[in-house]
Amino acid sequence: MLAHLFEIHGRFCAGHPLEVIVTTFTLTACILNMETGSGHPRDGTLPLALHCRPGRCNSDDLNAADIIVMTIIRCLAILFTYHQFRNLQKLGSKYILGIAGLFTVFSSVVFTSSVVNFGRSDISDLKDALFFFLLIIDLSKAAILAQLALSSRNQEEVRANIARGMSLLGPTITLDTLVETLLISIGSLSGVRRLEILCSFACLGVIVNYIVFMTFYPACLSLILELSRETNAMKPLSADKIFIMHPLNEEDQKPNPVVERVKLIMIAGLFVVHANSRWPFKSDESEPTVEGDVSSANSHMIVNSYNKTENPSEVKEYLMNWLSVSADNIVILILLLALAIKFIFFEDKGDIAKQLRSKVEDDTEEKIENEYVKEKENESEDMNMLTTKISFGNFIGMQTISLPSKVRDWIGDKEAQTDEKQCNTDKQDNKSQPSRLKVPRSLKECLEVYKSELGANGLTDEEVIQLVKNKHIPAYQLEKAVGDMERGVGIRRLIIGEAGKFLDNLSDLPYKNYDYSKVLGSCCENVIGYVPVPLGIAGPLLIDGELYHVPMATTEGCLVASTNRGSRALLKCGVTSRVVADGMTRGPVVRFPNIVRATEAMAWMQDSENFKKMKESFDLTSRFARLTKIHVRIAGRHLFIRFVATTGDAMGMNMLSKGTEKSLNTVKEHFPDMDILSLSGNFCTDKKPAAVNWILGRGKSVVCEAVVPADVVTNVLKTSVHALVDVNISKNMIGSAVAGSVGGFNAHAANIVTAIFIATGQDPAQNVGSSNCMTLMEPWGTDGSDLYVSCTMPSIEIGTVGGGTGLPAQGACLAMLGVQGAHAEEPGENASRLARVICATVLAGELSLMAALTAGHLVKSHLRHNRSSTTVTNAINIPENTTGDNLSVPNILQPVQNVCKEFIEKS
């Protein structure tokens, strides 16, 4: 609940950045100018106003111990700030540094104004205040939020990621702020004036840092990224994704509940301490107050001090005091100079051994460069031999040299000028080639580098492979280990290819330029590339008054063309579709000691009141999954329970699994002797032919119908209504019954279903149940010259969120249909629309194929469109004046009077 509130807050700040920033600046200006005309301090002045300026106090106020302590604190603040910015610089992104710097500067301004005004402090306090703030501020959380924002590809994703970051970081930072404030403020109760001043600085710094992080910072992030993307200033952001994954994966982990409970206990205890100390349950006479201890002379001094603060000459004097030569200032200056020299001259410099090794490698590269240039000039007549020499096969045996950059560039230019297939291999693997050619270090050295801050970025591919072979890096975690998903996939290709001795066979399998962040953890494991599948478009298809262009990914020739012809035939009257049922299923199997207990449990679950208990526990597991009914079947002492639930726009198997498990635990409370054998007992039934899906349905149950006018049947489908109806009865009804088919009363529904499934990121294995379809045809109209056709599909198992729908290409196909992601207003609407599109497209494909079978065009069209020209010429001689009409469709169909109108009126 708390995380959700912070997510809403983060989305608001990221969605209205200008408003939030202007409001923050306005409040800051108000703080700076608050009561500047008053010459008297507030009542109850904070302890930090009870000390005097440097050079204006008695000697006992500014003693040696105080100077030493403050100097140490200032030095620590400088070192801590330097350390934080160096850590940010190691992330490799200039945007992180800039944004963190802006966050620090603005926070310092707000903190300074708060110290001067709320604390009634002198300007002399600002030096200590600023150093304390630098010591308290923590840039690690700000860097994590910036990384989340920078990993976005568009502004909408920026807002979503900032909201996600606030939901992750907000509760933790809020809890930490409360603990730190209450804990540090205990020092203000000590009675030691200097300690009270320091603790007041620290508390104010913690609060200011929290407020700025929760308001100004997310708004500033959103605005900077929006302006930068509009000016194309942030095109290199894709390179920053190398460092994004590791810290974000850590933040996604659930917080330690033990630590949270300890913090809550600390907050409660500290609050009691403060309540007892600041609002004591005693008489006012018995408790001394700060005001009572301050003499009238001191009060007069404070007032005069405050008035002098506003004098410009006094401000100049304070600044001169700050810059005066003193021991503490000299120490701070020496520290700053030392850090500057370290950063300029010694940072990022390797040790002497590494520099010497680099020098040796440079000399070697120079020699190799000369040899390679000569060799390539001699072989310039035969580029195929060149590309063969630099293929991966030779790389395995050339691990003692490293190609210089000039040679790599020269080779790259030559490869770009040829169309040889092997050059594609080189382009795919050129990232791994140079690193494999370097001399690999010893296993001990590689392990030391891997465990250092450099990690796998400091290792070559060959050295990473060495660590994998010695079990120091799991092969399935290569992407996470190297911090670069594409590089991890490339290294896995080398490992598996060498182990299986099919490295050369991977040359035509691409792996570059793919967003593997959408794959790992949700779609596939042990990834070595991706398989491109041709994508065609069928349509436009008129469904319920809307035109759709349907994407179909397939390697079967004529499928898209045939479906496209069916879509044209349906364009006149269109397709009417309805989703008549919606419910994904999961069917666990449980066992009891005997049939008596099994029947008792069966009767208990079928009772309406008990079903409500099961539903309550089921619905608590998800925001979208809602249990609608259960079917219980008994087999001996086993019970098979089929849970049916709506799942919004998701396909919903994972939702059903979680809800089913929770609901079964509720049943087990009443029947402790029940054994849950399996969460899936094949009564679902998932990815297997089953009559239960055909009869009861699973997923979306859809029905579509259409009327095809007589002239369209004749001119486009090249057949007659009577012949179509006759073939449909003989083939789809009688033939399927003879075959004993379950749900197979159609011509080729699985073709269309699978093609759309692959294109839109569905689970291709679920075409088994999703392809259940009954195609019906009958004459229509007063004289029966028109054709009525319908498709009934009771078990389309699809979703528009989760799984493969999140992949870029599949998401684009869903977006073409207007169903990408979850519906903003009605959960489940996008998935239902996709189911209607699938059923209507199946109807178009059924119509076209049945017409081809009826007219005898099937073999001819496949031989023409699904075979090479040589095969077609040798196999069959097709007359030129007839083949062009088989799959062609007139662009403009003749109007058909009253056919569609009568059908709509009857419907």
C-alpha cells in the first residue's frame, strides 16, 4: 500500500515537472526572504543560534578541541563527497554525474536558506552547516533513480520508471529519514551547546535531503530527459544500459523484514524518549529550559548579532574571516589540493606491471599491423579467402595475438564492400574477435580482476570463458556476470559452439542488436541468438465495423495470400464477432485417504458459502484474477478440481497457479488429510487435445459470422455457394467425425492461429487448444444465392501482457491491432479484442481455403506460390491466362443490393 502511494507520487512529479520545480523554487525563495525585516529572533530559538561568530567569541568558546573536531568533520565531509562522486563516475555516464551534481547544489541552497532563516543562525554558521550537509547527503539512491530514468526509451517510459523507482526507494528512504532524525536529534537534548548545534545541523540536513529527493529531484529528472530527447542530445543512452541492470536488480529484491521491524521499534523507542524529554509530564517549575539559562546579556548579544548579519559590511567581514590563514583552513586546503592532484594525475592509472604489459602489447600490435597490411594487400584479389581467415574457426587457434585498431578498421571497410555470406558472420561476431585474440591472463589474475570493481569489463571474452570453464561464473548467468547482455550471449555462443563442435553453423544465426532485457527472466534461458521469422499482413479485414490489418508470422507459402483473399471476400458485409465466455483454467489433483473423505470434500467445495471462502482467498493473490466457478470431478479417492477465473488482459496461467494454490490451502484447513499431489492434474487442460476445453471452453470463447454475397463467391472465390456448402459438410463435418476429431471441424484454423500467435508473442504451444474450431456454411438469402459462414472457437488462450508480448517486435504487432498492453479502463478488453480478431481471421482463412478446394485450385496455387520456378516448370505446365486469377482480388467489388442490409436486420 505504501509503495503504491509513493508510485502515484512519483508519477505525479514526473508527469508535472514544471509545476513541481516552480513550486519548489518559489518555496525556497520564500524561505530565503522569510521575516527579513524583523530585527528580533523567534521565541524558542534553536540551539544553533546560541553561539557566536569566529573571532567574536571568548577564548573558552572556541577552544583547541573544538577546532580539531570541526576540522576533522570538514575533512571527512570533503573525502566522503569525493568518494561518492568517484563512485558515480565509475558508472560511466556523464548524465548521472551531472544530475547528481544538480541535486547536490540545489539541496545545498535549500539547506543553507533553512539554516539562516529557520535556525536564526549567523552567516558564520554556514561553513559548518554546508560541511555537515555534505557529510549527510547520500547520492547512491539518487543515482539509482537516475539510472532507472536513463534506461527508458521514451518519455512515457521515463515517467513509469521514475514512478517505479519511487515505489522501490520511497518507503526505505522515509523509514531511514525518520530513524536518522530521531536518533541524531537526541544530541540536541544533551545540554552541551556545541553538540546541540551540530545535531541540529545534521537533523535539518537529513530532512532537507529527503524533501528535495521526494519532490524536486524526480521532476528535474523527467524534465531534463524530456528536453534532452527533444534535442537529440541523449542518443548515446543505449550505451549506459551496461551499468543499469546490476543495481536495479538489487533494488527489486524485497527489503529485509527483520531490519524494517528493528527500525520501527527504534522509531517507537526514540519517539518516547523525545516525548518524555521535550514534553515532560512534570511541572514547568521543576524543569529548566533553554530560555531560562540564557541571561539577558546573552539575549542582547544574540539580537545584536542577528541584526549585524544583515549588514553587507558584516557579510564581507565574515567572508574574509573564512578565507583567513588558520590551521584548519590550511588543512582543508591541503586536502583539496591533494584530491585534485590525485584526480588529475593518478586516477584511472593502472599499476606498473599493467603499464609495462600494455607497452609490450603495443609493440606487438605494431609488428602485427605491418604483417597484416602486407598480407591483406597480397590477398586483395580474393575477399572470400580474407573473410575465411578472420572467421571464428581461426580465432580459436590465434589466441596469442591482438589485432590493432587500424587493421580492424581496414578489414571492416573491405567486408562492407562484399555480399559474401561469411561477411555477415564477421559483422555478427566482430565484438568478440579482438578480445579473443589477446593473450589470456592466468586464472588467478582473471579471478582477481573479476572480483574487483572492474568486474568482467576488465576481462577479455577468452578470459571470461576460462572462468566459466572453471566454474567461477555459471554459464546461465553470463549476461549478469559481464554486465552486457549482448556480450554475454556472444560468449555463450562461443562456449556452446566449441563444446558441441558446431561453431561454424552459428554463422547464420543472428544475435546482435536485440533487446535481451525483455527476454531474460521471462521468455528464454541460455540464449544464443534469435530466429527471424517472415511476417506478412492480411487485410484489411472488416470486423464489427473496424478495419484491421492482421500480422501473420509464418514460413508456409500461400497462407498469408489465401487469408488475404478471404479478407477481401468479407470486405463487403464484414464480420460480426462476439466473446461469449471468458475464463482461464487450472486443474489440480488432490488425494484423500478414502472415497468417503473425497466425497465429503467434493460436497464441501460445491456448497455456495464454502465457494465464497475459496474465492476470497483466490482473489487476494492478484489485482485482476477473479475466481468465477469450479468444476469438481472424482476418480476413486482422487479429486480433480478445475478452477475457472478471469485474468484481465493477461493469458493468466501464472495468476491461476498462485490463486489455486492459495485456495487449496483454504480447503486444506478444513480437510487436513487432503494431499495436494500436483497443481496441474491435466484437468485444465493446457497444451494437450482435450474434450473438456471443447465442451466447457478455456480462455476466450468466441463466435464469428459473415455473409458473402453471391457475386463475391463467384468472382473472388471462383466457386459457387452450393459447392462450398457441400464440400464443407463432407470435409469439415463428416470427415472430422470419421477421423474421431475433437474440436477439429475446420479446414486449417491452426494455420492462422499459430501464425498470429507467433507474430503477437503468444505461447505457440497453446495452439493445440486455441485451434479448436467449428466452421459452418449454409445458403443465405431469399433464393439461397448468398453464403452464410460462421466460426465457433471455444478455447482461444491469449493475452496482451506478459510473456512474449513484451518483446519489441511482438509488441509492435500488437500495437498494429491496437491491443498492446493492458486496457487503461476495462481490464480484459484488449485480450478480448485480440481473440475476436483471431476468430475473424480464421473465418477468412477457412473461406479462402474451402473455396480453393472446391474449385480445385489448391495444388496449382501452392505449386505456383510455394515452390521455386524451376520446380514449377518441371512439375506442371500452368496456362498463363488462368493462373493469374486464382489468388487475385478485384480492387473494387460491385455493390450488392440489400444482401448485407437484410443480414444485419435479421441478426
